[in-house]
Amino acid sequence: MRKHIKVLCLVGVCSFVNLATAADYYFETAVTRVNFSEPGLSLSPSVLKATLGSKISDNFAIEGIAGLGSGTSNASYQGVNVGYKINSISGLYLKTMAKAGDSSEVYAKLGFSNISATVTASVPGLSSSLSQSGSSSSYGVGAKFGISKGTSVLLDYMSYYNKSGIKYTGPSIGLSFDF
């Protein structure tokens, strides 16, 4: 794990050096419906996500994401009311992309993400909550569709976390701005 962290730090430093010298940056904002699942339970809280990226060539970019939970997903599990909220999500990715027509592109991402969440369980007269966080390799695919010069609609599907039977996956829809 330490090796992965060192590699991510090196990639991060290189990307910030590139940000200072390159002209191809982009900012994305999206709404993500993150599907949390573990054996016997599945919930789907929402996340507002921002991405800052730097194109290092026509087909590769480095990007970082940050997101905050925007809602709690609730369910009943064996008579217990369960609420689940993602507090934050962050990640660093290497992205490869290819043009798909004049104003569209498809892409794939590979990197690492960290998720922090809070689960609340309650029955009449008793309530308890637990915060948890974890890091995992992360990947996804998506597409951008140009709507004007420098502005695109984006759709993607990401796997943010997958360890020990616990998964965080989900689709996003948002806007991308080139500058």
C-alpha cells in the first residue's frame, strides 16, 4: 500500500508541475448516485463531485476528484432502520481518452480513491451511528458530448471502492469545462 501511495504522490506532483506549464485543463462537476452494497444491504446516497484535470497529451490526462455527500439513503434491514451518507470522496486517476466524432470522446480511468461515510442504525427508542473510511483501487468508463465550444455533457460509471465484499459504484451526469 505504501508503494501505491508513493506512486500517487509522484503522479500528483508531476500533474501539478504539468498544470503550471500546460494549457489544457478541464473542470468537471457532476451528480453521482453511489451504490453502496455489502452482503444483505444495498443503499444509494448521492454525491456532488468536482474534478480537476490536466491533459498530458491528446490521449492521456491526470485528474483529481473531490466530492461531498448530498443526501442520505435509507432502508430497513431486519427490522432496523438504516441510513447511509457519504461524507466525502477523493481520488487521483490516470485517464485515457479517444475522440468519437467531432465533439465527443470516450474515456477510461484508473487510479485510487478514498471514501468516508456514516451509517446510522435505529429502532424505536435507540439510535447509533458509525463513521468509516477506506481506500481502494478505482476505475471507470465514460463519455463526453460537446454542447458548445469548451463545454460538454458527461456521463460515466465508476467503481470507487471494492474490498472485503463492500462495493461503492455508480453513474454520474454532469458538465465539463475546458480552459
